[in-house]
Amino acid sequence: MKNGRRRLTSKRARNSQGDEALLRGYCFFVIARKITK
């Protein structure tokens, strides 16, 4: 159980970091698009 939990937490941590990167990229894209307009 402990090993499974550690694996789940590590996966969640990696997913959260990926989501933050996607959100930052999306925000940057939106801001750049607004500036171009």
C-alpha cells in the first residue's frame, strides 16, 4: 500500500507540474494574442 501511495503521489506531482506549465503557456499565448490585436 505504501509503495502504491508513493507512486500515486509522484504521478500526481508530475501531473500538477505539467498542468502548471500548460496554464503558463496558455496564459502567455493569450497575452501575446491580445498584444498582436
